Amino acid sequence: MADIDLIVDLQLPALSDWPVFSRLAFAVQQVASQVHRQWLAYAQGAPLPGGGKITPRSGAYLKSISLTPKGDLQWEVASNAPYAGAIEYGTAAYDLKQILATSAKVRRTKDGRRYLIIPFRHGTGTGSGQGISFGSNVLTPQEYALARKVLRAAPSHITGIGQRPSGNYPGRMVPQLQYHWGGRLTRQHLQQAGLAPARVQRLQGMVRFDQPGGGGHSQYLTFRTMIEGSSGWLRPAQPGRFPLKSAVDQYRVAAERIFQEAVRQDVAAFLGDQS
């Protein structure tokens, strides 16, 4: 992600014996800490100045935002999340099916079309798991209660790992998980609970995955097939949210005043010590 710098032009005096400006150093640290805290707040879902908010998923984006000293008068606020740039600046429209041309996990239909089975994890607010977060994949309290009621007694779980041929690379074998399948949420379950048709469509076929022996968090998953030649799987362009820029801009004007006053006090103290 490109840097977004908070740069303040300070007219520092030309002193032959340059001191450590302790007040300025402290002021820089405090302003950087405020920017860091504000960015963290946006990552947790606080409203953004331009409207909208970032919907937290697994918490990985939040955990990636760091505050690091780079010198007496320099601090770095940054994120190393691979998608931090997309959140900040937005993304162009993209056909997700392009992955079918390169993924070793691709399978083939009888007529030779490539496809992938994509797991979608549905968040519950009680833990994190694996799978793709795509769209609105957070269960409401009503949906979570229904999933627990129907699936708790018949969870699915992974029983082993085998191998199968890659659909893209002849002669290459790829891992294939082996499953014990338990219960599923049916259309009837969802309709009887009074869910809207769009939610019925999204949640139909949901399974609950438990770790063997009952350890770890349960995961609620649905599966969709991405197939070559289909008209779906087109991700529209996403506008930038600019959480870091917003955090920096919020303190930019105040930082200049704070830094100027810190310099004035440091210079006065230094000159007083020299007299």
C-alpha cells in the first residue's frame, strides 16, 4: 500500500550543536498514536467521514495495523495486510473466474469445463474459521440460532486427506479432503423460520463443521460452484474507503500547531540552558 504521510513543515532554527528536541519527539509520538488509534477504530467499524464503514470480518485487517518508531521524530503507521490497499484505494471490476485458468485445484466436468467448489464461511461473532468471506456472510442472531438447533446434533467433519489429478496440470496430483457429512439446512428449514428469499438462497445447504473430538470453534459453511463459462462471479468495482487518509487528515492541522509549540518550547529551553 502506498504511503500516506503526515508531513509538517517546521522552520527549525539553525543551531550549531543540535539538541534532542524532547518535547517535539513526544508530540510526534502522541500524534502518531492518535492516528493509529483512529485507524484501528475505523477497522473495527467506526463510521468513516465520507460515509459508510468497514465491516470487520476475521479481525486480520485490524491486527495488521501497526505503529513503529523509525527515529526520534518519525513514526510509521502501516498495515501489511495484502488487501489493505484495496480497502484504502478501492478496486476495479474483476472477473473472479480468471482463477480457473491457473489454479491447480481446478476440476473438470464431463464436457471439459473447468470448475472449483468454493467454501463460504458464515461468521457468527463467536470465533473465526477458514473459507472465503464474500458479500454479507454474517449470520443474524435468528439465523445462528436456527443453524445451531438444526446442525448441532449432526455436524460434519474432515476425516482425512487423499489425492486427485489436477484439472489444469496433467500428471500433477493435488490434495483432496475427505469428509464425513452430517446434516444440512434445507430450504424448508429456512422458509419455515420466515427468512427472506435472498437469505434462503444464500444459506440453503449450510453445514456445520466441528473439529474431531469436539475441540476448537465450529464453522458454518456453504458451498458454491464456480464454473467456466458462467455469467456469475463478477466482482463490481469497489470504491476506496480511505481509512488511513481519513485518520491522518483528522490530525493534520492540529499536528502542525502542536509541533510548532513543541519546537518553541524546546528551543526556549535549549537557549536558556546555554545562557
